[in-house]
Amino acid sequence: MRKVYSRIDSIVGNVINVNAEGVRYGELAVVSSRYGDSLAEVIRMRGNEVSLQVYNGGRGISTGDEVRFTGHPMQVSFSDNLLGRIFDGSGQPRDNGPQLTDNLIEIGGPSVNPAKRIIPRNMIRTGIPMIDLFNTLVESQKLPIFSVSGEPYNPLLARIAMQAEVDVIILGGIGLKHDDYLYFKDTLENGGALSRTIMFVHTASDPVVEALLVPDISLAVSEKFALEGKRVLVLLTDMTNFADAMKEIAITQEQVPSNRGYPGDLYSQLASRYEKAVDFEGAGSITILGVTTMPGDDVTHPVPDNTGYITEGQYYLRNGRIEPFGSLSRLKQQVNDKTRNDHRAVMDGMIKLYAAYKESQEKKSMGFRMSEWDDKLLKYGTLFERQMMDLSVNIPLEEALDRGWQIMAECFEPQETGLKSELISSFWPKEKAEEASA
Amino acid sequence: MTTGNVVAINGNMVSVSVKGDVSMNEVGYIKVEDKRLKAEVIRVRADQAELQVFEDTKGVSVGDEVEFTAELLAVELGPGLLSTVCDGLQNPLPELAEQAGFFLQRGLYLKALDRSRKWTFTPSVAEGDTLAAGDEVGSVPEGIFRHRIMVPFGWRGSFTVTSIKAEGDYTIDETVAEVTDEDGNTRSITMVFEWPVKRAIDAYAERQRPEEPMVTKVRIIDTFLPVARGGTYCIPGPFGAGKTVLQQITSRNADVDIVIIAACGERAGEVVETLREFPELIDPKTGKSLMERTVIICNTSSMPVAAREASVYTAVTIAEYYRQMGLNVLLLADSTSRWAQAMREMSGRLEEIPGEEAFPAYLESVIAAFYERAGVVRLRNGETGSVTIGGTVSPAGGNFEEPVTQATLKVVGAFHGLSRARSDARKYPSIDPMDSWSKYPSLVDLQMVEYARDILEKGDEVGQMMKVVGEEGTALADYILFQKGEFLDAVYLQQNAFDPVDAAVGVDRQRHVFDILFRILGSKLRIDSKEKARTFFYNLRQKFIDYNGAEWESDDFNSLESEIVKMLEDVSDGLEPNAEQAYNKRGSNA
């Protein structure tokens, strides 16, 4: 039987100090207060003085409360029984279902050996041209959706979840509004996807320490499913809340802040989560799509900035559309040469023209006379935005490519597109070419 | 052996009460359950030492025993390093995977070099010869290279050979020579020895000025922003601007003997691409797989932070080792910012007074010392070898005013700044031709390059002005200048890394194509309207892009070239005076 300590020396924010012996770093303890039991984790030790971070927060904890060390680090139950269930950040049921205690696994495990990783090779089709055509999502990729509060990032995430071909969906909600939590639940339920979904939801009203656990729990469970051969899609929303929780806790612990109050290890902390995305050779895979809201729409804010350096690209969601500029899927080159031979050329060519359209639009807004070329670009831009960028467009990749050629043919002469001549000769819509020569 | 006990734990920093002597940067092992976690001493105060642990510290307990090794953090140097993939502490990753499976297991350390493999040793000294540190005693073939077996670099004084093994197959641990030092003590030389990573190898005659270009086959670099062998350069850029792709392209095409890739705190996926693709890619120069000239040190972002700091030193030490064999080595470090951040994390735990953006005050001197390990050296046998260092920087918010970028710019010889505006417009490689600079000599004639750069700058100025006054407010001559600038950018500065031909452009082709490009840029054009100017340049650009995609000196290439020349001649009135001057004098400044 492990010792019980009944004297808490200090309580600062969510951290309590206890004088204890034989404790291990990272070990879990149970703190029993009159408001119930809470888990707490050892985060610092100096001699016999042990600092614990209390998952439910320090509020209401008395210096006379009991602390019982469990002798093991944070664990979560893993089995197929998890499917269809909803839990909170510390793994307790949120859906009135039974508590699961079988087959416990540790969270925050070690990193995958880079030598055991393989090059991603499977495209994940979403039916959204701005993703499929321009920035293809790839199995085992980690991609954030950069957005601002008020944009429909959660609906976009839910739509990708519904349409993506995967075996298990794990939704990690961090600081989620209760309405959004219900939205996800209802959408997945109505779409018939709840039975292959597990939700770990920390809502905005839950204790802040639990926010830190959501990605780790979600990813530990995903890892086990992936090792069993399942293709897992992990959705994390919103990772800015995760970083803010880290900031809050670091500041109360009097750590030296590095940039806008965030702790110096923000990059490493985010990376150790996102890097769990993997394709196991001979087993399944983990793909991570996270939402990162940018405070003040500022991409240089430490959270989106550090995230961008970790993830394999990003989608910018702005004005309800996925922006072609800035949005990038780094892994698209692994798959977009196997789709259709015009895929890459159309992708690059259309974006270059769209960039030129933006310049013309700027000139127009400043009141300059529009040249014939400007007029062509303006027409192109309008068509592109309406027929490609609009989030309501839901077509497979091949159709999107054909549509791309159609749009270009409606606006330009072939040589004006800057595309290679041999592609033009095989893909330029025939009736347009005849019209032009007639 | 000095021992101690853990007294405090804070993340990956552990305080130890030490019984006996301990030295700074000494390696110690913390015994946890049945494992030994490697750690490095980073501060000593009276009988308490602070150690940064290269592993996750979960499960460490106050009172746990610590053993000190009395050795600094070191790497093994010997034949067999090439084509290995190891972590920041030189543990071979494929072998770790064999033992531990998919995941890295803490406390598992393996020797970097294969102990059972036999190498064919050929002696090059005889009994009675006098040697000093770094001198050759023999050699073994390692892939396409002649791997020199040397007197360990740390040995002081001169040594007399008392015995030397005959030609034959030996493992790296077998003694191949015995020598006596000045005091008459006998020492034996094997094919492997250790060297502390944080000390530069200095067993050479003199350091020379880097002058010979290191061809990367990237046009914008070789022509406009060249790098010299033995030089240093940095690639700062916001995320998504293509730093890593540029590094990967360089690692494939760079005209050097050996490439060391230090993936420091970046994505594991990127290393995997190199790992899986290099064995299949053939190096055109040697006809062997690229992997045979490559060493990968990879400490990716989710691997323990402290080992990240060690990884850049491990990499540069291996680079210096091969330089000692008279080879040209390129070290690509991606990214040095992650290394700086690792220093910042540790500095925070040590509760040091923070400098700018909480980076430690010694950041600049540490970065400078690292880049200074690059250089061309003349070895004592008269041969030269070089270490070129190219480091990426990931500035917070893409803002180059931050401490790591600034500290790096102070010490490098070339700056390839990537721009978000160019990468957003899909203009790759997204090196900003205006802001970037290089102090090294170019592949092509300097005056011609200056002329082209001038067109680019003036064209850009016109472009900026046009945004304000509009196309109609711009004079025809200026408009043509603008089109020339855009043309230069589109067909020369931009390069399609995914086109099999355009991806790597050799020296001859660069010189040849630049010549034609120069004639276009320098021509007085008989064009009487902006509309015609635009059409002309669009058509020309189209041809030129096809031309760039055509195999060097193929029929296609030649016919496209004559078409381009014809298009130019149709409207050209010859070269502008100062272009003509530069063109006629070409070669005299190359």
C-alpha cells in the first residue's frame, strides 16, 4: 500500500507542493478534497518537496487534503469499447456511459524512430477542389487550418471528417464551446460516423489543466489503433487554446516567458504532439488536422508561427474560403504526380494567374485604366473564385481539373497561361481552340 | 569513478549532488530502474551539478544514482560513417529500430560503427617513421573514397612507428600500428577513435580563403548568389517558403564529395524522404547511390531536446573528420533556430538571466563559433579539404530582425533570404534576389551578372511605380525594362525542382543559357507598343520555359534555342552600349 500524505504545503494556481518520499517524476497522484477527487501529476521535485499539477485546478483544495500517489504515470484505457464514446480531458466519461478501466496504456509515449517511417503515398480525397487539386491532403500528414474566430473552421473540419476515407476518427476538443461540441456530435451522428468516432472533449468551462491532456490522450489512443492497422484521422480544435493553457500554467509557475508570454518550449511541446502523425510500415496511419485560430488574424503570432514550422503545410480559411496563397500541403508532391499528368501544371498555372488577377484587381481599385490583359484576368479571377474556391463546390479531383482547363480556355489564349505546350495540346478544350482559330 | 545522487528534477534538467570531481560538459548516466539515461554536465556549483538529460526524465526519482564517465560528449570517428543514419548522440537509428521496434526507447545506446565488419587496410608508413596527430598511417577503401586511417587528432607531440600491420582485413578495433611517444611510452592505433564534439579539429597546416565555387545547380544561387567551398551561408525564411526543399535539392546536386545532413529539430517526414530516396538516386558524378556519400544526423522535433543541441556538433565533427582526408564536405543544418531554441529551453531551466526574446546572452558567440568551423584547410601533406556549412534559420514570424537570424548574418559569407511573397506567388526557389547577398565569386562573368541584377532592380522599381501610376502612366522604355526584369525572373531565377531537366542545371548549361539571356536583356528592342511588348515577352517566356525543360544539347534544345534567337533577332537592334561593353569583355572577370 502506498503512502498517503495529508499535508499540502503550498497551493499556487493549479500547482500544489507536498513533502513526500519515493516519488517518481511524472507520477500521478489523486488529490481528495471535499469537492471530489482529482488527478494530479508530478511536474517538479527538489529534495522531498514535490510539486504537483492538479488536473481539476487548485480551487477549493485545502492544505489538509489527502494526496495519494498511484505509482504510475497518466494512463488511459484502450479497447474497441472506446468507439462511439465521449470523454473529458482526463479520460472520464462525458456521455453517462460506463467508466473504462481495462487495458490501460500510458500517454505521451516516446517518439517514432525516423528510420521506421515511410514516405507517405496515399492521397486523402475530400471533394474540396482547393484541397484535392491545389493542396492535396495526404495520409499521415499533419496540417493545421489557420483561421480566425468566427470563420466556419469547425464545419469544415466536420465535413472533411465525414468525407475522408478513414477507419477511426478521433476528435480532440480543447477549450471547445459547448455549442460546437454539440455541433460535432450531431453532425457525426447524423452522418452515421459516430460509431467510428471517439471524442475527448475539454470545453471552455472545464479546468484548464485538462486542456493539456486532450492531445496526448487522443494521440495515445490513435497510436494504438494505428498499430492495429487502422487508418486514424485525428481532429484537434483548437490548438491555440492548448497553447494558451500552456502559457497560463507556465506563467503561474514563474517560468521565464520567451515570446508574448508563451514558454520557451512552445515549439517542442507542439512538435511532440503533431509529430505523432505517422504511417506505420505494415500497419495503419495517423493523420492530424488541427485548427489554429490566429489571434488578431496575425500569422506571426507565436502559436500559428510555431505550428507552421512543425506541420506539413497549412490551410488558410478566410472569408469562408480556403485561400490559395499561403495554403500549402507539403506532401502533395508525393501524390499529385500519380493522379493525372496535368495535375501539377494546372495547379501551378492557375495559382500564378490568380496572383496576377489579384494585382489587376488592386490596380482597378486604385482607379487605373484596365488593359485588355487586365480584363482577361479579372474575368478569370471571378470565375476561379466562384467555381473553384467556394466551399460549397463538392467535386472529385478529375472534374476539378477539367473545370480548371475550361476556366482558363474561357479567359485566355493558350500561350498566355504559361503552361507547357504539350499539355496545352492535349488538354486545352477543343471547341474553344476552334473558336479561337475561326 | 565519480558518482552522485539526484536531488532535484525539473523537466529534462536534473540536479545531482556529486561525491568527487566533476568536469564541465562531462557525460554522466542516471540510473533509473534498469535503464541508464545519458546526460551532460552543464553547470557545477560547489558539490551540486546540473545535468541536461538527453532523454525523457519520466520516472526519475530523488536519490537515484548517477555515474560520471570523466569523458566529454564525443563521437566515434572511423570507416563506416558514410551512409549511416544516426541520432544527435550518434546512435544508429536502423539498428535501434531492430532492437526496439517502431518507437525510440530511452536508455538504449549503441555504437555508431559496425564492430564486426572487416576493412582492407593498406599501410602507408614504415617502422621508424615519425608521425604527428592527423598524419596518415594507412587507408581503407570506403565506398568510392580512400578513407585515411590517422593518428588520433588529440595526441600531442610526435610519435615513432614501432610496428605496422601488413595489408589485410581488420576490424576497426584491431590495432593497425604501434607508436612510441617522446617519453618512450607505447601507444596503439586502431581505425577508430573518439573526438569531443564541441572542439574543432585543428590537425592541419593552415586555413585558406574560400574561393572555389561550390556548384549547387540552382541557377539563382550559382549565378547570382554563389557559395564557395569552405564558405558559409544561411537560408532564413518563414515557414512554407521552401527552406527544406532547397536544402534537399542542394544535398542531391551539390558538387562536393560528401554531404552531412543534420536534421535538427525539424520534421521527421523530411528526413524520411532523404532516407528512402537517396539509396535509389544515382550520383551522376560517381555512378553510385547518393547514400554512399551521405551521412544523416537526425534529431527531429519530437526527439529529446537536449540531444538536438548535440546533433549539430556531432555533424560538424564528422564533417571535419572527412575534411582531414582531403575531401570537400558540405554540412547542411536544418534548422539552426531549433538548436538555438534548445539552448533557450535549457537556459530557462537554469534560471539564467535572459537576453533578447529569452535567448541566452551567449547565443551569438555560440553561433559564430559553430559557423567558424567551416573553412578550406591545407593539410600537412599539402592536400586541401573543405567544410562548407549551410544552415537554415526559422525566424519567428518570418521576421529577420530576430536574434538568431541577426547573429547568423554576422558570421556567414552568403545570405539566401527566402521571401513569403515569392513563395505565395509560387516563384521557386523563393530566394529574394534583391535582399540576398553573397561575398563569393560567381560562375559567370561578374559584370554581366551586375548588368542583369541592374535590370532586375530597375524593372522592380518600374513595377512598384506602375502600381501607383498605372500601366498607361509608364513610358514604353520603362515598360520594356519592367518586362525584361519579369522575364529574367521567370526563366532564370525561377527553377522547377520537379522537372527532371530543369531541376539541376550544370555549369556549362548555366553559362550557355545565361549568355543567351544576357543578349535578350541587353538588347535594344524595336517594339512600338506596350501591348506588343507584353505579347513578345509572353511568347519568348513560353519558348524559354520549354527550352529550360529540354535535355542539354539535345535536338529539341538546339531547335528551341534557334527559335529563341530568331525571335530576338527579329526585333533586336543590337546590344545597349554598356551591355555590349560587358559582353565583349566577358570572361576577363569570371
